[in-house]
Amino acid sequence: MSTELDRIRLRRWRKRGFYSETALVKLLQKKGYFAVRIPVSNPSLNPLPDVMARRGPHVFAFEVKNATYYAYFPQPQIDKLFRFLDGFIPSSNEYKHAVVVAHLGKKWLFKEVNWVDWKKDKIPEKIRILKRDRGNLNIDTCYLP
């Protein structure tokens, strides 16, 4: 009985993530980005973001969490964003952006993680976004082409 309940909870948890990833793609497209959800993104060590977007010469790799009041992004998930951008996007780092996104009800918070911190191995164990925080990235005005 408990394994069936666990399966139901896992399915519900995965649907929340899928919903937020799909909603982010639609939001970015509405704002003038070319955006896609990476359907094979998974909790493995493969360096794949949840969502990838482009606006002009800028490329964004997004890790998305659906939460109520706060979202935590463990260091390995952030590292995967940088490894993806570093290994697959052949442009200068000034055009590549690793972004963690918290979908908190109707509120979206975007926090760009610094390349210098990743290069110097100074990414914290967890990045936390609270509902009362302000993100450091405004998708309406950032990096306009």
C-alpha cells in the first residue's frame, strides 16, 4: 500500500515540475525569447538544463523549481548548468547565462549564477530563493539584442 502511495506522490511531484517548466517556456516565448523545454532533463549527472532559451546572442540554461514559499537548488544541479553551457555552447561566457528559477505560485523569481564563482569553485552547497526575495535577473529587460 505504501509503495502505491509513494508512486502517486512521485507522479504528482513530477507533474508539478513539468507544469512549471512548460509555463516558463511559454512565458519566455511571450517575452521574445526562443525557448524549449529539455524533455530528457533528469536528476542524473547528465549536464542538461530543464529549459534552454536564446535571445539575440545570449543563451540561457534554466533550472526550474516549483514551490510554495522557498526553493533550494543543490550545488550539483547548478554545476550541471555550467557544464552544459561550457561544453555545448561555442561562444564567450559573457553570452552564456546559468539561471535558477523559482515558480512560487503566480510569482517567478530568477537568479543568475556568476561564471566567476563557478570557475573558482565557489558555488555554495545550496542556493535558496525565498518568496520575499528579489531575483537578480529581469527577463523583460536583461540582455536586450
